Amino acid sequence: MLNAPAAERNKDPILAVLRECVDTRKPLQALEISSGTGQHVAHFAQALRHITWQPSEFDHQSLASIEAYRTHYHLDSVKPPIHLDASLPCENWGSIQPESLDLVVNINMIHISPIACTEGLFKGAGQILKPQGILLTYGPYAVNGQITPESNVNFDYSLRQRNPEWGLRDISLLSCMAQKSGLFLEKVVDMPANNKCLLFRKESLV
Ligand SMILES: C[S@@+](CC[C@H](N)C(=O)[O-])C[C@H]1O[C@@H](n2cnc3c(N)ncnc32)[C@H](O)[C@@H]1O
């Protein structure tokens, strides 16, 4: 069971946003993309018992950690984690069926992966979400071409030093990408430590 201090800090504020945006009256199906250690899915599953969670990861060591959380806490509503590369078409995302999910959650991946992962995230979410389903992303973002405050400017610089394909993305760019996949930015929620939650809703065809 790996432990990421940032996940420990942000899991409750993100849970509060989830509580506000998900329907609590009926059973729901959720996919977490880039589950990391498994701390988030373990926390959310214990708090939101009506949601069945499918955790996923690109990194194999993280997959083992997610499974360790799942068994340690006897999380019946969490499925065994699957290997998922967000940059690939969603036909490669295990056996997830089109329009089968109510919720997709993606925490702190968009700025720490090549843009192809973000493109794949929106394309895939557009296909696997039911109409009116929600994609929640969390992390630091640029707004109208500006990164604030100074600590996020420095963070963006350090990410780009580590990998030129990484870095904070602009919310307007994400909103455009999402729209191409039928997802509309419904809400931006300011979060602690200069992060935000972005809530995208899949357009209903009716
Ligand atoms: C900063 S970590 C965030 C992990 C976790 N969501 C959290 O907040 O603690 C970034 C995650 O993105 C994942 N990632 C990198 N490339 C990916 C890809 N192509 N598809 C899916 N996830 C990827 C990494 O394995 C890593 O777990």
C-alpha cells in the first residue's frame, strides 16, 4: 500500500465535490483513470457506498498498491484494478462498454503526462459515459493563458524540466478538447492549494 501525501491531503476536498455532483438515489458505475496508489478509490468507495468503482493505472507497481488497498479494506464495491493507457482508444480500456458509466474520475494526471493522454481521456470519456454522465478532473490548471500563483508557475517549470511534454494545461484548451467529444465544462470548483476540480457533463442527445 503505497502512500502519496498529496492524495492524503486532497482526498477529502475531492470527496466533498463528488458528494455535490453525483446522484445519491441510485446505484452508479464509475471508472477512475490513473488511480495512483489507490488511496482515492479506497476513500471514495468507503464514503459513497452506492457507487461501483473500476480503478485503473498505467504503472504496474501502482496496480499492485491499488489491489493492496482493495483487499486491506475489504472493498466489495471496488473491482480489481485494470491496466489502462489513457492515450490509447477506449476499445483498449479493458472490457468497458460504450455508454455504460455514470462517472469518470481523473486526479492529477493531465499535467503529469503527454497531451495524448488528455486527448485520450476526453475521447474515451465521451464514448464510455452515459448521456448526462460526469467526468471529474482535478489538478492545477492555467486560466486564460495565465498560471497563478508563483508556486504554480514554478511547478509548471519544474514539470517541463522533467519532461517537455508535461505541464499545466489551460482550462479553455481542455474545454475545447472536451466539446469535440460531446463533453461540456459545467463547473469549475476552486480547491485548496491552488488546484481546481473541473466537472464536464456528457451532452444528452434528447
Ligand atoms: C501524479 S500521479 C497521480 C496519481 C493519483 N491519481 C493521485 O492523485 O495520487 C500521475 C499518474 O498518471 C499516471 N499515468 C501516466 N501516464 C499514463 C497513461 N498513459 N495512462 C494513464 N495513466 C497514466 C501515472 O502512472 C501516475 O499514477
